[in-house]
Amino acid sequence: MRDSYSAGCAHRMWQLKQKYPNNFWAAPESFFMDGALVNRGSDFGLMPSLFEPGGIVQHEFFVGETPVIAFRTGGLKDSVHEF
């Protein structure tokens, strides 16, 4: 969270967690330590990328058997398929 974009995303996640405590969970400060557990425990992965050259994150969700919701762009359109 050293750059402004990451800090902004983390701040928004904390806001959503506070506003919807029963529906939204976020812990961006521990994602890089427990990321695999987060992916596995999620109901779905959301990837609203407008530009995604290769896309690795969706594969991390797939390893945890977590469905992914994504735009049809870049590497996402090649690896995320409709049910």
C-alpha cells in the first residue's frame, strides 16, 4: 500500500467492510500473507479490469476452486469461461 492507487483501493475496501459488515469482508493489509486462504474462502473472485495483459490472479482463484467474474479483456477472456 505504498502507492496512492493501492492505498485508495485498501481504503475503499475498509469503507465497504464498515458499511456492510455482514456482506463484505476485506483485510488488504494481510492479503500477501494469507492470500491463498482468502481466495479459497471467497464465494467468488471479482476482476473488473479494463486492461489485463496476461492475468494471473484468476488462476489463483481457480486453484482454490473459486469462480471468477471478469470482463472479457486480455488474458481474462482466454481463461475465464461462462458457466
